[in-house]
Amino acid sequence: MKSKNIKVPLELLELIQNRTKDGPPGQVLLEIVKDYTVLEDYARSVNKQQASKASVSEIIMGYYHEQDKNIAEVEKSITELKTMLKGLEIYFTKVKK
């Protein structure tokens, strides 16, 4: 692979240098891109419908907001199951008598 001279904004170089002091900026940038690729794949697997429409951060934030709603639904289902089990317990104790 050959390296090319490219114009990179100074802000980007400063962010890369502030992120870590190890290695050259190109190596650090490559690690950042690899991390982002992993996050992007994760976001696509979490919400396949939104993957082409939204950014990675929007998908992940939406997932956590939906997760709160899903947890509430699971807790509601558990409460309903407890009520049904209690009813079955009462039914079987009266039927056995």
C-alpha cells in the first residue's frame, strides 16, 4: 500500500493527537476507523430498518430509548403472569378440595 499526500483539517489532527500519544496520527486514525466500522455493523444489526436512513449514533440512541420501553412491557407481562399464576393456584386449591 502506498501513502499519498492529502489535505487533512488541523482540527482532525489535533483530535487524533489528543486522543492518544502512542503511534503516528495515521495509525491512530486507522484504529478510530476500525472502531467506527464495528459500531456501524452493530448498529445495522440492531435496527435493520433504520440502518440505511439514520446515522450510527441515531440508531444506537434510538435502541436505548426503545430498550426502556421494552423493559416496561416485559415488566407488565411479568405482572400479568404473576396474576394468572395466582389465579391458577387458587383454582387448583379449590378443585382439589
